[in-house]
Amino acid sequence: MIGTRSKTNYILKKHNYRAKKKFGQNFLVEPNIIKKMVEQINEDSVIIEIGAGLGAITQAAALKAKQVIAYEIDTELVEILNDNLKEYRNIEIINEDFLKADLDKISDSYGQKVIVVSNLPYYITTYLLTKVLLSSDKIDRIIAMMQKEVADRFTRKEKGKDYNALQVMAEYYCDIKTLTKVSKNNFIPVPKVDSEILIFEIKENYQKVEDEKLLFDIVKACFSQRRKMILTNLNNNGFNIDKQELLDFGVDPASRVEHLELQDYIKIYSMIRQQL
Ligand code: SAM
């Protein structure tokens, strides 16, 4: 199997390849962690992997799933991947920046919801999760490894200083739980920080609003200057909100983002929609 220390070292040496920092390359070399990730997959699953690397997760996923579509931005790695995974008929490797990929098109072409799996390149974790969540009606779940500190924000109850708009969005779409913590020593090269794998399970019956873009624009506006009152933030970001009306909808205009719950954003949304 690819996802072991000895095999990874062998592949790196064979291809005279050095991990690139600019693409956030840290290769997972602990089979037990990979096993836990693929336990979430079954034989009918269609998997989209973001950032296949040397193919450690790709290979393990292909042994269980119906199909794996693996994105890798680094052309040099794609050559190595093609070599490592040539025996697998159910893997499609796509040399593309996943941020530019059309996720809806892929899931439509398989006629089923997909499972997104990724040991996320840390430098674009937020962008990638945002993109995937915006296609959540095509997704069954997201199994994502990320920096432990980032994962903590999604799982802890209290809203810290780093509470952000993506968390509100994730709460809207998903039930989130920890699969496992992962020590930094399980990667080559060893990163600076430990990791954690989260499962974002898309809720079957979430309280879907008609215009999700508007809802997230409202959330982003409220977060634009987090120490300011939400009334100020909304009005500074193109909304025209009346203080009393906001109160009538049950939201305190003087609150800051750390006081708001998902339901409050939905109330603000309902108020704005009513005025359109
Ligand atoms: N999945 C492999 C593993 O677990 O060993 C590699 C994980 S490594 C943390 C992240 C991988 O994502 C790298 O191979 C990197 O080249 C790739 N990557 C970075 N940015 C990407 C992007 N925008 N689209 C697709 N792949 C990307």
C-alpha cells in the first residue's frame, strides 16, 4: 500500500521528488488513519478526492468504492500518481486546481451524491470547504483532514475570537463530528502542527432557505467588522436595515456576531427577503 512510511520514502526516492510547500504537500504515512477514513465509504460510493498527492488515500478508497475521481494540481505528482495507480480501473486522475472544478457536473454525471475526501492543503482549507458546501445538495458527506486548530473551531460549542462565517455556513448544512486526531508525525515531511479529521455529514432535512446566496451574504456582512454591531455591519455592506424592524423580527440590532445563532441569521434573511 502507498500510505506507509517505507513505501512513501521509496516512491519519493524513485522519482527524485521533493514535497512542495507552495502546494501544502505533506503525505500521510499512517495506514490506521487511512483505514478510518475509508471505513466511511462503501461499494456504491462515488468519491471525489481533493489533492491526491502520491495516492495514499486514493488507492485505499478505490479498493472500497465504485469510482474515485482524484484531483491533483501538481503536474509532476500526476505523473507519479499515474504510475502508482495504473492497475486501478476505477480511478480517474484529473490534473486541475480543484477550486476551478465543476463539482455539480461530476455528481450529475454519476447520477448520485458523492463523498468528498481530502487531506486538505492547509493554505486553502477555507476556500475548498466553502466551495464544497455550496454544492451540498450533490454531496453525501465530506471527510476532511485539517489543521487541528481549524477543526476545533467547527466542533467546540462556544464561539471564540476566531469564530467565522464558514462555521455558520457549515452549521447550516451539516452535522459535524470528529473522526480522529492525527499527530503531525504521521506525515512526510512533518508539518508544524497536528491535524484532525472531521466528518461533515450533510443534514437530510436542513431548514433550506430559498436564496442561500443572500443568506450567506448576510452572514458575511455581519462578520465584516466583528467588533461592530450587526446593524452597523449590515448597513455598511449594502443592506438597508431599520433598527426597529430588526427588533420586531426578534434580533437585537446591537448584538455582535458572537451573540448570534444560525436561527438569528435566518430571521434577518426572512426580514430582508420580505422587503425585496
Ligand atoms: N492526499 C495526499 C495524502 O494524504 O498523502 C496528499 C495530501 S497533501 C496535504 C495536499 C495535496 O493537495 C498535495 O498533493 C497538493 O499538491 C494538492 N493540492 C494543493 N492545492 C490543490 C488544488 N487547488 N487542487 C488540487 N490539488 C491541490
